[in-house]
Amino acid sequence: MKYLVILLFFSQVQLSWGQKASDAASEQALKQTQDLLRNKQQRGTYIKNNKGAKNADDNVKSLTGGNEANIKETYDIAADVFRLVAEKSKKPNGEMDVEKMNALMKEYQTNPEAFYRQMTPEQRKRIQELGKKIGPAPTSQK
């Protein structure tokens, strides 16, 4: 499924939250991360200072053929989907479990189709629509 390549991008996004964050702090950190993903200027500043973010951004640009509208949509979808990962990573007391989040992200890298199945129908539809705009995934040049 060509849309699964888009999902690989989502699994590269990392949070810089502390290991013990209250529910309110976790929610604030989630909102800040979503805002960062959606705001091109903030994202650009972050990308300049973070090699992992630069690699992820390079992958997004390659995947979308550099089309600005598709880049924006990719980041918007990533911001929405990130809430899903955050919710699945919460401890029973509402604190964010960063170790669990990182483990989920690694799991999703190896099984993006399972990640895709956990998304809402609306999220899957947005990914499918974006995939249609982008076209087939680029082939690896190994």
C-alpha cells in the first residue's frame, strides 16, 4: 500500500517530554508539538537545530516532491495522528509515558500497517487522499 510510506514519516517524529509529566503538562507538551508540526516557521527553526527533524523533513519533501500544499498536509496529518500515539502512551494516572511512546513509535516503524489500522477513519481518509495527490512512493536508490 503506497500510503504506508507516509506513515513512516510519522514514526520519525520524536517528543522531547520529560519522563514524568502531569496530565496537564502532557497535554500542553502535546499541543506544543502539534503546533510546531503545523507552523511552518516554528518547524523550520526546529529543523535547523535538530538533525533528526531535518532528516524527517527531507523525507517529507522527497515523498511529496517538494509540493508545499502536500508538505503542509503531511505535517497537519502528523499533528493529528500524534495525538493518537500520545493517548496510547498515557499511564493510568494520566501521566505521559515517554518510554512507551518511543516503544510504540519503533513498533509503528516496523509495522506501519498496524499503525494505520488504529487511526480513525477520517485520518485514514486524509492519508489516502494525500497519497493519491502524491502518487506512487519513490523507489529506493540502493
